[in-house]
Amino acid sequence: MSEPAPQKSPSQKEKEWRQGMRFLPVVFFLAMLVLLLVGGIAALLYYLFSEYSGVRNMWLLVCCAPAGILFVGAGIVTSLYTRYGKPLRQIFSTIDAVSEGDFSARVPADDSPQFGDLIKRFNKMVGELERADKQRRDLTADIAHELRTPLHILQGNLEAMLDGVYQPDSAHLNDALEETRLLGRLVDDLQTLSMAESGQLPLTPTRFAVADLVRDVADGFLAQAAVAGIAVRLDLEEATAQVHADYQRLSQVLANLMTNALRHTPQGGSVTLRTQAAAERPGRLQILIADTGSGIPAEDLPFVFDRFWRGEKSRTRDGQSSSGLGLAISRQLVQAHGGTIDVQSELGQGTTFLIELPVSSAE
């Protein structure tokens, strides 16, 4: 015994009725157009019969005209529906699907001059919405993952001390404290990244020489580099070039890049900080941080500036932990100053980060 067909809910019936009502003006327009065509064709046939045959027989006109009129009208209506009605119906259906959260919906491709470009742009917009939704979901999953690890470690250490497995001495308390610091850095980085992406990050721009900024950042890492056996080199071609920017924020960017460079450069390697004029873009200054480390695989380069991206664990020389947001924050900070940041790398040869900023005009 066959099952009865599922009944549509009142909301579905109302939605379908509204969708049908959207095309009522189109149907009315087509009907009026057909009536005008019918009248015009009838008048033309009557004129032809009376002019050339001398027969002014209205009944003959009435019998012969409907066939021609219906044929022409059906062709016109079919052509108009194919050109306008069908694409519009597909667009409205896709809009309804997207509004209900189905970002995989697309309007079938159409090469017609009336709707081809509109459909391409609409599908591109929906694709961007789908990508943004995926990034949002991935971000939520990544944050949960990043928070879970230090929380589990902290919880395990505290439970072990309460159960008497560990003694609550300074060593174990310091381990727990380090995990809370990691959580604090993660929260701070998330806040900074969120404010930068929304354009609400406060900046305090001043006019300063880029060479001074580079020297200060390099000096801050000399001791760490010496312990790791890594040479830090400076190559300041544009020693007097100045920019109008937030000194602390740009220092944060260079510090993030220097930290990554030292982390992935083996003992005996080097990290070079260079400033130079942009060869093909007058009025722009470039800052390069180049290391002789293990490099980044080509398939990973497009994702270097994504949130929580990290290189392979084999590229990490030690157990240093980070929030995984440093490069994402660096990109947002550079863009907030009207600049760009890019990366070039060859596996086994090293990595170069290139920052380009507009040069401040002399007062």
C-alpha cells in the first residue's frame, strides 16, 4: 500500500504562492503584448485580404487569423519566457535557498546578454558568502582546539597536585602559570585581530625613519639569536626614508616576523633585515626579513597568513608555543597602514617576508 504524499505546511504553500505572485506583472505584461499582437496581426490580415483579393469577407478573416496569431503568439511567449522568465525564476529560487542558509546553491550558467553577467556576479557573491561562512566555522573550530590544549594541561596539572601525584612546588606551579599565560596571549591576539579586521584598532601614527625601527627590532633579538647561534644582519639601503605610521604596531609586525625567522632557522644560519626602495612603485619602501631556514612548502604558501596556520612541526627547532595568529595580525596591521605584505619561500633554502609601505613625503 503506497504511502500518502506528504502534505505541505501552510508556510510552504504561502511561500510558493508568493513566489508565483512575483511573476504576475510579467504574466500581465506578456498577456497585454499578445493582445496587441493579435489585434495588429488581425488588422494586417484584414487589410491584405481586402486590398489584394478584393474579398472583404470577415468570416474568412476570422477563420484564418487564429491559426497564424496563435502560432506567432506562442513563439513570442516561449521566447520571452526563455529569455526572461526562466532566468528570473532560477535567480529567485537561488535567493530563497541562500536566505535559508544553503550557500552551495548556484544559478545555472546562462550566456544570454540579458542575464549572463548578472548570474556570474550573483554566483560569485554567493561563493564569497560560502567562503566566509566556512571561514567562520573553521575559526570557531580552531579557537576551540587552541583553547582545549592549554586548558587540558592546566586541568591535568591541578588535578594531579590535588590528588597528590605532583607536589605543589614551584616547578609544577610555573608550568600551570605558563599555560595561563598562553591562554592570555591567545585572547589578546584574538582581540587585536578582531579589531584590526573591523577597522577599529586604534593607531597612533608618527613620522619616523624606518631604519631606526629596523635597528631597534634587530637589537631586541640579538641576545636570543646569539644563544641560538644565528647571525642577525642589517642591510639598510634607504637609511633616511621615513613613514607616517604607528611605531609600536609596525614594531609588533617585525617582531612577529623575527620570532618566526629565528624559530625556523637552524644553528649557524642567519636572518637578514633589509630596507630598499620599491623598484617598480615610486613612493613605496620595502622591508625584507629573510632567513636561511627550512623554508615553507609551496602548497602551504597561500595559507601562511590564515588564522592559526602553523608550519610543519619538523620546522620547529624547539618547543616554543604561540597562538598561531601572529602572521594574520601582521597582515592586518600592515594593511591598516596602507601597505602590503607577501612571502616568498623555497623548501630547504629559506623564507623571505616582504613588507611594502608608502613613504612619508617631506614636510
